Amino acid sequence: MLVGLQEVLVKARAEKQAIAAFNVPNLEMIRAAIQAAEEVNTPVILQHAEGHGSLISLEEIGPIMLQYAKRSKVPVVVHLDHGKSFEMIMQAMKLGFTSVMIDASDLPFEENIARTKEIVKIAHSLGVSVEAELGHVFTSSLGGGEGRTPDDDQIGETDIYTDPKQAKDFVDATTVDCLAVAFGTVHGVYLKEPKLDLDRVKKIYDEVKIPLVMHGGSGVEASDYRTAIENGIAKINYYTYANQAGAAALRDYLKADNQDYFLEDCIEVATKGLREDYMEALKIFNGK
């Protein structure tokens, strides 16, 4: 069933769980995400990142995401991830997305507030939830996500992390429904052990009192996920490592000798690999 973001995040936070948010730029990922969520019997978020427009357009993938969400046996949020342009955010809401992200985190603080307030005013009038970002979640040099690529010596610098007091001012000014925060995670493949400031997450939550979002959620240790969730994280964006799991399943299948390959079989193998990885993540986020 298609639902709003706010209702699932509030419930998740109360139960010390986090909702998985899967970027799904193709049908196989949509199917795998829904199948995994139904198997685990948990809500899930299907996302389309504006930065994935080179893979497939919002016009193409959006209606498919919504169709699968409406038919699902579990609650499903359909969300625009890392919305940069006003036009894209408006388009997502017009299609029927129940949640959007306005990402103005690369702008000065006051401009981030102004842009976010504009989107919140429109979205809330339509019953759509809004996520914003404060701080900087970098992308590793191997890619796999959105954002900027850092120099090696920038990873772990606390001045790019979200400041708790500034986060309170931001939330009070914008009335966003949830906030993506920077505390040491990185979009893409981790090139070194992440330096997570998990205490910062709690300090931010204690200030803002709204659900927090972890971007760059792939590759984090299960114990760190659980601590982050205890401290205030209620939505976890998870993409890169599931993407790799689907590709690895297909690679292993194609290594087999003496068989004829068919595209439909390759698709099913990759979808199964995705589904199994998604299920593992869902169980960790739910504390199962």
C-alpha cells in the first residue's frame, strides 16, 4: 500500500527501528525491494535520485514505482532522493510521490533554509513529507552515489559534519519532517574504515526531536547501524552494496560452464541477489 513518509518514520522511531530506503533505477531493483519487504513484513521506501536521471528518467520509473507501491502487501513510501531542482521536486509530487527531498546542503546555511522552506510550504499543503540535508555526505572516489568526492584528508573532518545547534535552528525555521545528517558516512564504496561520530547523532536528535536520516548507509557494521538507530536514525539510504550484490550473483552465474545463457534467467539471478541483500539489511534495521 502507498503511504506517507512521516507515518512510517514516527512509528519506526518509537520502536527503535529504521526504515530502509532503496534507490531503484530499474525494474529489477523495484521488484527485489518489494519482495524483500513483504518477506520480512516491514515497510520500505522506494527512491528515485535526481542524479540517476542518466540511468532512467523520473517520467519512466516514477509510475512503475507507484504501481508496485500501491499493490504491495506492506506500507511503501515513494520518495524523491536528493532533489536539487525545483522542477524535479514539483514533478515528483505531481506524479504522486508521497515524499520528496530538497537537497540544498551545498548552499550557505541561510539559503538552504530559504530553499527548504519554499518546498515545505508547497509539499505540506499537498500532504507530502519533506526531507532536507544539513552537513556534507561525500561520495567515495569509486562512485556509487550522489554528492561530492572528497580529498582523502577531508574524510573524518568534523567541520563538514552536522552541527547539533545549527540543526535545531534549521528544523525550527523550516519545519521539515526529517533531516539527513552528516556524521562520517560516505556515498559509494568505502575505501577505508568509516569514522562514524555516533554520539553526534544523539546530540542532533536531542536538539531537533524529529527522525534523522543516514545517507551513505551501505557498508556500515551491524552494531553501528543499531547504535545509530538507538541515537535517532529512522531512515537509512542503502544502494551501493545491494547494487554490487546483484552484480556478484550474476557474475557467479555466468562463470558456470557448458550452458546456454538467456537474458531472462540473468535478470532473475540478479534480482534474487538483490533481494537477499535487501532482506539482510531490512532485518538489521529492524533489529531482527
